Amino acid sequence: MLIIGIAGGTGCGKTTVVNQIINELPDGEVGVISQDSYYNDLSYLSLEERRKTNFDHPQSIDFELLEKHLQLLKAGKSIQQPVYSFLECNRTDKTIPISPSKVLIVEGILILTNAQIRKMLDIKIFVHADSDERLIRRLKRDVNERGWNLDDTLEKYQSNIKPMHLQFIEPSKEYADIIIPNNKYNTVAVDMVRTIINDKLD
């Protein structure tokens, strides 16, 4: 199994890059796991308390479970991936069965901050985007898709998102094998990753 990690700041367009990479690849050969599924279980907190949680800090992620699941998939065993609700700011009771695949993409803002996860990645990618562009995307997503109001999102950006990006996410770029600028000129890097994947599939 070839494991590819894709990181980058919030709103940098990781999902778009993932879709660009797997576009035209055979169905069922490439699996995708999101770091967001592995936020810690916060059932013991009220919704109001959960909303105040710093979800941009590495300690907000259950990296131990993610590592265990990656090891199982690499060993050819299926897993039950947690399902996360952004409206409830917590894991749900549901899980999604994930089967092993020849290529697995693990994406998330904090993927490259964890040494144990980095050791499991065959290719490490960092998606770079302008900070203003990322803020705009984050605002649109949190307000339109996740039920947050604009003031809460802006306050969260100032108090958590931006400081955590500067402290943890941006420095993790140094671990990347490939840095992809998320704009229309990134086709060379995307094609290069797709070629590596195709070689693995062949």
C-alpha cells in the first residue's frame, strides 16, 4: 500500500487537490481518509463547550487511533472510520467501513505535524494557498456549510486558526516532499503525483 499524506492550512484547497490527483484513476484503487474523522470524542462536553475547543491544535486529533487504522489497512484489514459532525462539533455514533486499497490518501491540516504519522507516509504533500484566500474559503464554508455565524468564525480565526497555522501547520511544510501551489498552474505537480500512483497501480 502506498500512503500519501496531503496537508496545508485551513481552506487551502486540499480536497480540490485530492480530487485532481485521483481524477482519471481507476475506481476502487485509491482510498481517501480525512483527518477530520479523527477529532477526539468530546461527548463529555456540552455543545457550547465543544464550540470553544481549539480544533486547530494537534492535541485535538486522536492520532493514536488514526495510526492504528493506517496500520490495519496496511496489513490488509478493513477499519471502521469514525464519522464527525461539524454541526455538533463531535463524533457521531456512526462509522464508515474502509477497505484496504493499493493507494491511500490521508488528508488534513495537521497530518504532517505528527511524527508517527509522518513515518507511515510514503509521499508527503503540502498544499500552499494565500492566507487571504484561505480566510475567505474558511468563512464561506463555516457559515454556509457548518452553521456558524460570521462573528464566531472571525473570532475563531483570530484566536485559534491563525495562531495555530503559524505555530504548527506552516512549519510542517518543511517535512513535505512536494509543495503544490493551489492555483491553475499546479498541473505539473499534480501530474507528477498521479504518475507515481499509476506506477504503483501497474
